[in-house]
Amino acid sequence: MNERILLSHGAGGGASQRLIDDLFMSKLGNDLLLQKNDATILPALPGRIAMSTDSFVVQPLFFRGGNIGKLAVCGTVNDLAVQGAIPRYLSLGLIIEEGLAYVDLERIIDSIAETCSQAGVKIVTGDTKVVNKGQADGVYINTTGLGYIPEGREISGSLAQPGDVVIINGNIGEHGMAVMSQRSGIDWETDLQSDCAPLNGLIAEVFKVTTAVHVMRDPTRGGVATTLNEIAEQSGVGIKLNENSLPIPDTVQGACEMLGFDPLYVANEGKVLIIVPAQVQEAVLATLRQHSLGVNAVVIGEVVAEHPGTVTLKTNLGGERILDMLEGELLPRIC
């Protein structure tokens, strides 16, 4: 195998076939992917079908806690899981820049295979294109996911109700700051790592103790504040956060202060916001804290009838400020 990806690897001939067989099939192969037809025939899924698609253009390709391959699987798996779906199948589309080191592509595919195994999903179809040098930043990835929603699960951004509480499963802002520190080359003198992780296992545990989940969202681009603004607008409710309850690590807070960012608008890739009735919050928190991805789970706010469509923050000083929807791009190319 060549040390670098060449245009011929995307031309559909022998080099393409060797790349597919020697790399993709050897590491991602399963009974469905190995059909090798123009379309994969899938077994029927029980219940309602959920589908999500996303594209990933992160720079750098490798960062502390993950890489673009892990991010692509987690992003799509989590988008299905927060809808109450059980993820099953993914497609994998790669746009590779001519000259990408083969060893780097191999590392990315290894990470995809490992993360799929962790999440219990299969890559069942895919596509590879190679573009001229300078036309992409190493590699872009698109993933589309399919899953099914079991009976009894009704989750939507429009279902938050006054009296509900807002729970998050752990620390805020780690992914965005980890990518930013790697990109900038600034030495934070900390081991700040992305929280990138598949959340479907954690979410499955929540449904074992209650089906009274009104809303779930993963606060990726735009962070916690923007995601909650979307929910408040969809549901026609207000959301109040308590600054004292926000799980923002000192490493994230310090990096944000240095760069002038607000942690509430920084992206996360292993966090879920769960909105449930107050009477089930203790059961949900106990379940989350028993899982490795939820040990720092905490209630960060409540849903209220006042100021519909608005998110506010009660500050440590006793005041209250509005958390608007993010305008523009706070941290470009983080997912």
C-alpha cells in the first residue's frame, strides 16, 4: 500500500478496490457490509424508524480524547439516542485529500471500528472520494444513522413542561476547549481532553428506570445555552439555570477566561441534556451516576412558565441574566 493516498484511490479501479478490501473491509467488515452491492439490504427494524445524518470537518483531525473518526460515529449515534432511538446501522462517506498519510487514515478507520463496537452499531454501506491536494483538510466524513424507537418513548424538543428539571450527565465545555488548545498550540499545563463518547448505553439505562423523559438533546455546536434556547422556543417555556450547579471544570473555565469564551456556548460531544418531571429526578440521577459517562450528573436548572422562549442564569451574586442564542461561530471547525 502506498504511504500516501493518491487520486487513483478514488478512481474506482484497482487502487480503489485494494483500499476498500485492505483497509475498510478488513477493519469494518460485517455480514451486511460484505454484501458489496450498490445498496445494502437490511433486516426489518421493530418500531418507528429514526434517521439522522451529519458531516464532520474538524481540525485538527486528531485531538486529545479522540479524532474525526470517533467523532463521526459518536455524533450520529448520539443524535439517534437522544431521540429515544436504539441505533443500529451507519453509513460512512469519506472525502479524502490527495496526499493524506495512509497511516493517518488507518488510525481514523481503527477508531471508527472501535467506537462502532462500543456503541453496538454496524457500518453497512459507504463511499470514498479522493480530491486534489488543497481541496480538503485531510479528510471529511459524512455518517448517516438508522435506528428504531421502542413503544412508549415520546421525546421531542416541544415537550418540556413547567415543573420539569434540566439534568446534564457531566462536565461542560471539554470538547471545544480540548480541540481549541490542540489547534492553537497553547500549553494549558493541563490534560484537557475531549468528552467525545457514544451515549446510547447511558441513555438506555435511564429508560430502565423511567419512560417519563420529555426532552433529550446533546449540546454540541452552540453548547448548553444554545441547545436550551432551542428547547425553550420549541416548547414555549422558560428555562432557568443556576450558576452554582453548573459542572464547569477549572481547566475549562480557565481556558475560556484566557480566550474570552463563555463555557455555556462551548461544544460538547459526550453530554446529554435530559428534561424530566421533578418527581423522577432522583431516580434518573442515581442511574446516571452509576454509569462511567454519568458520574458527575447534576440538576442544572428548571423549566418555568415565565418568559417563554427565554433561558436565564441565576448568577453566584444573586442576579439573573439572559442567555441568548449563540450568534455566529464561537469555535470554528470543532465538529
